[in-house]
Amino acid sequence: MAAFSWPYKLRTKLTIKYRDESGKQSIKETNVWLRYAAKGEHANPPVEYPDMWECCHQPRGQPHHLYCPSNSLTRDERRAVKRTSREINVGQQSTSRDPPNTRTCHKYERGRCEEQDRCRMKHSETPIEKIQCNLPVANPLQRHQLGMSPADHSVVCSRGGPPRCKYAHDQWTPDSHKKALEKEQKEMKNKSTTETNTRNTTSE
């Protein structure tokens, strides 16, 4: 029970039969989300589930389900997790109605584009598999969204590592993201200093 990733609610289709004003019988189907409880006191012998949260059935000690009232995430954090979950869905395809974007994705060459092949911004000509991954380590909630088992203790990037992540991982470490950010901040600082010196020289 505790090893399985249980949903917060169960999706059920209800079939409702009714008669309209003319007396004609019709059938209406509607989808509903049902709250449920995992209880074992009716088993013989009774079973307890001390390793599961009673409110959302997730493994105790792990983050509560995304929509559970006991989840400490803010609304913006929930939206960010939902967005990440959509991005890692392999079956999701971008629609042709999405307007093309000519803005350059500055995270792509740095190995930090989480949308990767579904990014709506312009990527360089460098193949993604030749760029080293610099994404952060997946946190417990991201691992849950990735469908990873609590028993799986492997350290992966926020997209779940290969094959979910298209970047190269031969040199990826838990500190890759931190080092990449420090390098980027240093480059931006040097660029800002150079531009300031250029403006001062021109004004003189």
C-alpha cells in the first residue's frame, strides 16, 4: 500500500438516467472526482497503514499530494509544479496554434532549459545532446511528479535524468546547477563592467 503512488482523488464517470419534459428518457454522463479513505479495520485480521498520510495517501515523510490541504506549497509554487509536470509529459505535443517566438532562449546553451524540445523560444543550432546538463537536483515533490518510486534513491536532475532530459549527463553532478549559476553571474558582471568602461571612455 505505502509503496504505491496513490492519487489524491479518484476520477469516476457517473451515468445518470432522467426524463425530460416530453417524457423521453435520456442518459447523461459526467465525470466526478471522489474523495476516499484507505482503511483496513474491516480486514481479517485488521490492517493499519502507519506509513501513509491519511489526508492524501502519500508515503509518510514524503511531501503531501500537490492538492492536499496539508501541502505547504503556495499557489504560485503549485502552478510551477503543474507546469513542470506538463513539460515532462512525453506524450504532450505543442499545438500548431502556438505562435512562433523569435526570442532567444538564453538558458538553452547553458544547459538549463527545462522545456527543451517543447520550448517556445528560439534555440541555437547546437544539438541538445552535445550540451552538458546544468539543471538542479530534483526535489521530493518533483520526483513524485516524475513518477519515481520513494524506494528509488537515485540522484537525478529536475527533469528526471536520461532519457527524460535531453541534455548530456556524463559530467552532471548535484553541484552542476550551482556552478553554472555562479559562472553565469560572473560573466554578466564582467559584461556589465566592460559596458560601463566603454561608456565612460566614449563620454571622455
